[in-house]
Amino acid sequence: HRILVLHGPNLNMLGTREPGIYGATTLADIDARLRALAQQHGAALESFQSNHEGALVDRIQAALGEGVDFIVINPAAYTHTSVAIRDALAAVALPFIEVHLSNVHKREAFRHRSYFSDLAVGVIAGLGADGYDAAVRYALSH
Ligand code: DQA
């Protein structure tokens, strides 16, 4: 298995960013935990965070030639806006799980719509950093 974990804008600020909503765990902590989890299963896992839509599109396109077989993505605010990232995932046709730290459905109405959910294998929202673990575990066993 080769798993790519993608984090969208502002997730580099996890730990200090609205901790009541997003928790106290930093992105480095999350990535380290996921890497260890993948290693335990003999899989390779790479994480990539960007605040730029096009950089995320480029990273998704590059995944094809790298033998990535599963993507875990928290598109963050781009969840609700990005046709470009959606189209990139559709173009590479790699299976992906959409993860949100917060339960977007009990927040503002503009967070209820996702450009990703209908293409995703599954969607996890509201479980905090544990949601990424669950997604990676699923990827490892499928
Ligand atoms: C988020 C939810 C989004 O609505 C928000 O823009 C984020 C993070 C989450 O993980 O809960 O930046 O994707």
C-alpha cells in the first residue's frame, strides 16, 4: 500500500487554531501518528499540506505516477468551494476518504455542502484527529 494524506488550508495551524473546534493536536503529531500506523502495516504513507488550491491539484495529479493507491484528504475550506480539487480526484480516479476534524453538519450552513462527498469512498466528520486514523486503517485493509 502507498497512502497519500492531503491537508488543505489552515490545517498547518492545528493546535493553536480554534482549539475548541479543531482540538489541541498539531498537524505534525497527526502526521507522525499516521506514518507510524502505516509502517506497522508495512505500508508507505506520505503527508502533504498546502494553503494553495493549485498545489493540492498538482499533488493529486503527481500521485498517479507514484503508485499511490489510496488518498485520505481533509480539503478544509476547499471542501465547500473547490471544483478544481474535486476534478483532480476524479481525473486520477484513486479511491479517497474525506475527513473533517469537526462535525461540519452541526456548524454553519455553508459547511454542509461538500464538492467531494459524492465521489468519496466514505466521509468521516466530527471525530477529531481519530478520524484520520480510522481512514488510514480502512485504506490499509482495502
Ligand atoms: C474542516 C471543516 C471546514 O469547514 C473548515 O473550513 C476547515 C476544517 C474540518 O476538518 O473540520 O478548515 O475541514
